[in-house]
Amino acid sequence: MIGLPAGTRIWLAAGIPDMRKGFDGLAALVQTQLAEDPFSGHVFVFRGRRGDRVKLLWCSGDGLCLFAKRLERGRFVCPQAAGGTVSLTGAQLSMLLEGIDWRRPARKWQPTRAA
């Protein structure tokens, strides 16, 4: 994951966009449907219909960056929202991109003794 500058907000777009869209199409969605500025430096996350693809749109200051990820198994776990956006923390975004259910993370190993 690329380190984001302090104060960067992460927005998960509700609904299902056309995942064939690129830089311009997703930036237009941010402007028209989310009423946000795609060049604000915030990260906008879009999830595909099947839940196995995700795209992130981010303006790094000198241009737009588009990141895409496809899970070979499983689905990206995203909060449910009827419309607009949902704000995520950096930790939630990291877990989402790893395919981890960030709502109920399960620890694989628990220590039994301190010494």
C-alpha cells in the first residue's frame, strides 16, 4: 500500500459502478454522483458487482492515480450504504485490500502464557 499523506480521507462509493471505467469515467462519477472533487487528494474506492474487484482513484498532486485489484478467491468486504459514500480509516482500507473482513477480524494465534 502506498503511504498516504496525513489528513487524506478515504471514501468508499456506494452502489455498483461500471468497472470498465478508467481515470476520466471514475473522476466524472466522483463529481456527478458523489458531489466531490476528484482532485482533492482524497482516495475514492469503487467495488465491482461480484465483489472480487476494486478500483481506487487518488490525485497525488501532479496527476490522477488509478489502482485496481482483483481477488482470485473470496470477495472484498465493504460496508453497506444506500447512496453516497462511506468513510473508511487507513486500517480499514488496508484490511479491505487484503481481503480481510475488517468488521470481525479473527486472530489466528492467541498466546497462552506470558513466560
